[in-house]
Amino acid sequence: MAPEKLTRQAVIERALRLADTEGLPAVTIRRLAAELGVAPTALYWHVKNKDELLSALADRLLAALVADVDPDRPWNQRLRAMVTTLVEQTRAHPYLSTLLPMIDKSVAEEYRRATDTAIGLLTEAGFTLQEADQVATYLLLGAVAMVSCQPGGVGSDEEEAAEFRRHHRLDLERLPPGRYPNLAAFAATLSAPPDLVAYYSFGIDLLLSAVETTAPNGRGVRR
């Protein structure tokens, strides 16, 4: 790509493709320049360093959180839409959980916009600003943990997932059933693939029901 035709969006999109195919460590200024067919110095017109590049990549993934949230819907439905999108983005790009703690949040516009929107919805629910910030953090951590703890592992193919379940089942079956009766019973459930649709639906319900139950204005909310 000719340097004069290079755009910030093209740089970020190529970084996204590189992270998706080879993982986050592959996203460096030098590697990205090679992918785009330009000298590394050409990228500095669009991102001043790797930190800004990673923040821009995070923003690219987080933009979807508030892109299509209908302002006329009840606060809990809008919040659910945001959490659901966050889970979907983390599933599609598992490195997002590693990326978020790395970025400079003072320059990550979409991160700030998503956080501001979430706090606004939570204050609408009756939480104080301090509580809203805490709840927003809990939801972020909960959504990311839901993906990282996905049964069978994240990003595994069917064969890898089946092997993971087999080893987990065998480990549990080695435990004394008289001492760990519930783990022994759970081991039997690992023979079949997990229902990931049910897993994520239940996880999101669990997160949001806790917020709705504790929200001062949570009674009578429409789901």
C-alpha cells in the first residue's frame, strides 16, 4: 500500500486482522508496517506508538457496545444489550480480555463512551455515581470472566474441546466419591459437549438479574 493512501482506519483494520489470526503479541509497529508494505515511520502519521495502536484496536472492538442501543428502551434492556455485545466481542476476539488492562484509557474514546453510557444507565436505575462505577466494573469483569471460563476452553476446535473435557472428567473421577460426591456427579456431565448458547444466556441473566434486584429503581422493570 502506498504511504499516501494509508489511513488510520486501514492501519487499525490490519492490526485487528493480525491479532485475530496470530494473537495480540504479533501486533507490533514493525510487523504491521511489513503487513501493509510500508516503512515503520509511515505508521507514525496515524498512530504515534504501540500504546496508541493498542488503544485504537480496543476502541475498534468496543465501538459496537453503544452503536445500536435504542435510547427509548428501559435502562435494563439497554444495559443487557451492552453486556451481550461485550460478551460477543470477547468471544470473537478472546485477546480483548488481555488488551483492556494494557490500554491507556485516557485516550481510548470508545472505552470512555461505553463506560459513560453504562454509568448513565445505572444512575437511571437509582445507583449513586460511585455505585454505578463499581457495578459497571463488575459487569465488565463478569463478562470477560464468562468467556475466559467457557467450558472446553476459548478458541478450541471440537477435537481439542473433547480432549479437554476428557482430561477434566478423568481428573474428577479419580477423586474419592465418598469425599467429593458432587464433583463425582458433575464428572458424568462432561461426557457430552456443553450447550454454549445456554451457558452464555444463563451467565448474562445471572449478571443482569443481580443488577436489577439490587437497583433502587429495579422493581417493575421490563425484560
